[in-house]
Amino acid sequence: MAATPFAFFTSPSSPSLTQAEPASAHAALDLASAPRLPIRNRHCLPPPPPHPSLRPNPQTPPAPASAAPMRHPSSPPPPQELPAAGAEIQALTPSSSAGPSSSTTPIGGGGGGSFTALLGLPTSQAMELLLPRLAPPAPAPAPAPAPTFPSDPHLVDRAARFSTFASPSPVSPSSPSPTPPPPPAANAKRKADPGDRTSKGKAAKKGKTAAGADESKPAGGGDGEDEKPAYVHVRARRGQATDSHSLAERARREKINARMELLKELVPGCSKVSGTALVLDEIINHVQSLQRQVEYLSMRLAAVNPRVDFGGLDSFLTTECGRLAGLNCKNGIDLEQVTWPEMGVHGARHLMQLQQQFWHGDLAHPHQVASQWEKRGDGHPPVFSNSSSSLFGYDLTSSGKTCMQTYILYLTEFICLSFTSSISGLDHVFLSFALSGVFSKCTDNVKRVL
Amino acid sequence: MQGSKQFKRAILKNLVLGLRKRGVASRDMSFHERKSAVRHAADAALAAARGTAPCWSRSLAAELSRGQDAQLRPATSASEEYTPRKMTMCKRISRRRRSIRARPKSKATAKAADVLARVMVRRRTRALRDIVPGGRGMDECTLLGETLDYAVSLKAQVDTMQLLLRALQAPKNPMLMQQ
């Protein structure tokens, strides 16, 4: 397990990057142009996306050339996780929405940088290295085992960081010898960054040990990776203090800066902002808006609920999920009471189409959704899907909206939808009242009235 | 979003199971109660699907189970209070920020600017701690990491719920017709 913290430096690259496409160049550029994590030189980084002219980083242009031949030999250990994670990165950057066609196209190029390098670590291993396993708390309604962790690039990246701190010692010996999987890739992707003095980068050295003497070598050197176990070494930068306190402080600061970088890339519209406080502002706004979206969606689900027979729905949802993902949890077994067995095929097909659509497409593509509805000849869904997609698309991509604006947006959208949907008259009047009641906290009055 | 399909599938499955178990489809609940039940189910589904690895998911699950007990008593919607407080905090921060930006910075006030920047960052970190579940007991560094993970998971949850919503609303007619 000792080798795993560094496995991610090396394994990831090929699969995620081989599938880089020009369409994703912009997103890749965004990621590439953002300051990289100070990952060690000698660790193989994923090859930068195939736009060498645009890339400001001193990354090696021949990487794209090597990417092509690597396309086939790529037999990545976590095949679906990497593309998924890379795709997630792609999808998360604001410019990735500019390439709608690349929604199904992978990924990877985006990775360009540091954190796709960290993707290779299988998340299960990462989790094992992570915080100690506690007995999972039993949230009441969820018996599902949920065996697989999400293939989350940021998570894996954090896992890398955590893992490095969890297992300090044997890390260093493995680093000089980059682990096998893409040896040619490793050579191609070596980051020629002479300016990067801090050789440890995130590799997992905390400069907090008593090995201050070792650490105080002045910058100059390459990456003299010290191989003494049980010491975490930090290379001091040129002209900086070398006592253990400031080194620890610097390590901590670098950790925080690295995370800030990741957060900046996650939150749309954050890369232009400079300064920690403003970036934090944006992050806070983003998370709050997501939470509000969850509230709103739960309200809509509650509105839809009385008409839904969840018993039948979840049985074929589960069968779909089970068939697709090959999951064989026991929940699939106890849902034997399939209420719609004969229509399962047709309905499943619909749901499959839906699922694929939403998982491969984007909310900002109402035309796809509209065509889907038209196939079934539904009258009103195009209206609502268009309005909702457009509204949602607009809302999600703009990070500058205030709370009230988003609420008003949701409210108007909801009202439009309630008029076009099949909610009965009384119900949607009630719901509108209820919605306003949420704002003004007079739900009790409303209930009393009605 | 293409990423982490398994995660979304897990969330979806958990959500549907949770909703079914809570009997959300029954008609004897008021709309408000149903909404909070759906939200709890969604949060629980998210926390369960995410696993025990990140700190926020454990805290979220703990909060939910605490909330379950509180629900037995007719407690005022604690979560409703939850949002306005944060909204006010957010507004306060942005108002201060606007006022601060207006001030011209001179070299003489460079140190003051540093202190000010530090104060601003500290204020925002506090706001972030309020938002991310379980953020109280974390240091800055872990907080940022947790925020990252939490934001990604929230996005996945939102997508999943939207998918479920559309699945419920749209193809109902053909389904019923085929019965």
C-alpha cells in the first residue's frame, strides 16, 4: 500500500489523456493555464492537452504526439473511473459547457494538469489510506450499501494529500522510480520546470520533523529526494528561512493554496478572481446556491409525489441501475413486487433514454430534450423542458446572482411549470401559496386558510 | 455531467428507496412536511452514497439522525432557520466587501490592508464552516478539502434529483397507457 500514494502520479495519465480531443481544448486550456499544483518534477504528469500553442505552461509539447500512440496501449487499471473523473473535471470548468458536443467525449485532455495525475489512484485504495474507517452511521432510510465511491477527481486528489500525510515514511523510495504503467508516457510528461524549486510539492512531505538539518539545503538542486524513512523532508526555496517552523508554515500554506486552486477550478467564474477572500466568497455563493437548488428540487418532488407510485417506480429504476451497473445489492432482491412487469421494457427504455440524456447531455440543451419528448408525442413537456433548461442553464452558469434573484427565478419557473404541467388547479394554487409561504414563513396561515 | 455515474446512480437508488420507506407518497402529510421529508431523504441518500470517508458526510448523517428525533416533537423547521441565517451572513459579507473595496489603498495602509485581508478571509472561513456540514471541527485546510468534495457531491445530487423529477413527470402518460 505504500506505493499507492505515488501510483496516482504515474498511472492516471494515459487513459485520461489519450482521449483528449480538440473540442475540449478550451476547457483544457482553462485548466492548464490555471496555476498548477507544485507536483514533483519527476513524477509523470499527464500530457498537456493538444494545444501547445495556447498553453502557457512549460509543459512539453511532444506530449500530444505521444498521446496518440498511447491510445491503444492504454489499459488503465481504473478504466471507467478515470474517464468519468476527467469528464467531471471537464464538465466542471466553465468553458467545458462551450463544447456541448464534447459532453460524451472524454475527458481527459482537461486533465492536463495536476489533479488528473492524481486520478489514477483507485478510490477504494485512496479511501483506505484516508481517515480511519468508522462504522458507517445508519441514516434511517438508506439500507443501500453503496459500495463504490464516486470517481471524484478532487476527492482523489485530496485523498492523495491525506494519504501522503497518513503514511509519511515509505513514500519517498517509491517516488524516484516512477511506477510502470506508462513508462514512455512518463518520459514524455516529465514536467520540465526548472523554476520549481520545491521539489516535494504535494508529494507528501511535511516539513515538520526534526530533520531540519537535511532540509536546509539551499535551492539549487534538482530533486534530491531524501530517502530516510520516518522523516518528511522539505526542500527550502532560495532565499527563504529554513527553520522548522517556517517550513511547516510554508507546507501548510502550500496545502491551502493547492486546495484553493482546485476550488477555483471547480467553481465557475472563479478563475478570474484573485485574492483569497473573493474566491471564498464565490465558493460560498456556489455552495449556497447548490443547497438552495436541492431545497427547490425537493419541493418539486414533494409536489409531484402524491401521483407517484414509488413502489413500482423504484423497482424498475433499481432493475435499470442493477442491469446497467451490474450491482447486485440485496435491495434489488427485496423489490420483487414489480408492479409494471409487462411494460417494464418500454418504460425502461424511456427511462434509459432519459438517464442517458441527462447523464451525457447537459441541462443547457433543450433541443435534445425537446426531441426526446416529441418522440413520445407529449404536448407540454417541450415547453417546460425548454423553459426549465434555459432557466436552469442560465442560472447555473452565472455565479453572480444574489440569493433573492435565484429564488425569484425558481419561483417564476415553478409557476410556469405548474401551469403547463398536469398538476390539478387546486394543487398548483396550493403549491404557489406554499412556495410563497416558504419565503414569508406563513405556511401555517396558509394551511389554516386552505 | 458525465462524471461519477455510479455515484449518481447510487444517490438515485438511495433516494427512491428512502422516499418509499418514509412513505412520502401517502397523502396524510401536509405539503410542508412532505417537502422536508423529501429533503431529508435526499440528504440521507447523498450521505449514504458518498460513504463514510469525507467528514461532511458523517456529520450530515449525524445531523439527519438527530433531526429525526427532533421531528417527533413539533419542532419548528430548524432547517428553515438555517438558510436565512446564512443568507444574512452572506449579505453582510458582501456588503462589507463592497464598502471595503471602495477605500483607496495607499502604501501607508499596506499593513492595515494585510490585516483587513486576513479578517476578511477569517470571516469567510467562518461562513464556510457554517455551510459545510461538520465544518466546525475542522482546520482550514481540511475545510477546503471538504468543501471541494461537498460541492461536487451536491452538484451530483442536484443532477440526480432533476433527473428523477423529469422521469416522474414526463413519461407518466405513456406508462399509464401501457398498463
